Amino acid sequence: MNRLRTILVVEDSDEDFATVLDAAKRAGVTNEICRVTSGEACMQRLRAATENKNTIPTLILLDLNMPRDDGRDVLREINQDERLRSMLLVVLSTSANPRDLAFCYACGANAYHVKPVNHLLHLQVLEQIFGYWLTSVVFFT
């Protein structure tokens, strides 16, 4: 997989998105980072990406709780689309509800992280996510 492909962040919170950008910079991420703020916008982007495989994101960071078409809706749609099912998707949520975890993994999420309330801890979690998924994992292409 081309590691310089876009990272797609599905996040409605400006503050949380700023934390993602800070963590990416601290982790040395050189990928372009794009943001959408709703599940609907995410799915529009992913459907368009299936037309041109070079635009498929290398990583999706998905907020679970958003207004209008939340992360659960995105996961359902991705899971039902054979062209999208193999994408690398990490859920970031404030929810530690076991039902949410079970649902996300059943719909194909690769990982589920609970967003720490503490900013520094949140940065650390995101840096670990970037380090693991962008440098440690070997992808089948």
C-alpha cells in the first residue's frame, strides 16, 4: 500500500481534529490529512475514491458519535460494500460502551480507541495509532 496516500479523518470536533494534526506532526506523518465532518460526507468521498484507487485513503480515523449519519452508519455502509471493506479503519470515540465496541468490530473496524479526556493522553494515543498503522504494520496489496 502506498504509505503516502491520504489519511481521512471523520471528525466533527474542531478541537479533536486539531489534536489529530498535532499528533501527526509529532509522529512525523508526511501523508496528507483530509477531514470530513459527517458520515454522509465520508461515504461520498469513499464512493468517489472507489472510482480511482489512487485516492483510497491509507487510513481512516472515524469518530463514532457525530450528528447526521454517525460513525455507526459509516461502518454499516463500508461493511456492506465489497470495494470498501478492506480499508484500514480505526474508530476513535468517547464511548467505552461494550455494545459500541462489539458493533464496531463486527462491522470490520481494525481498532477501537477511547478518546482520553486529557489532551496530552489523547496526543499520545494518536501518536501510537500513527506509529503502529503507518510504520509497523505490513499491508497486503
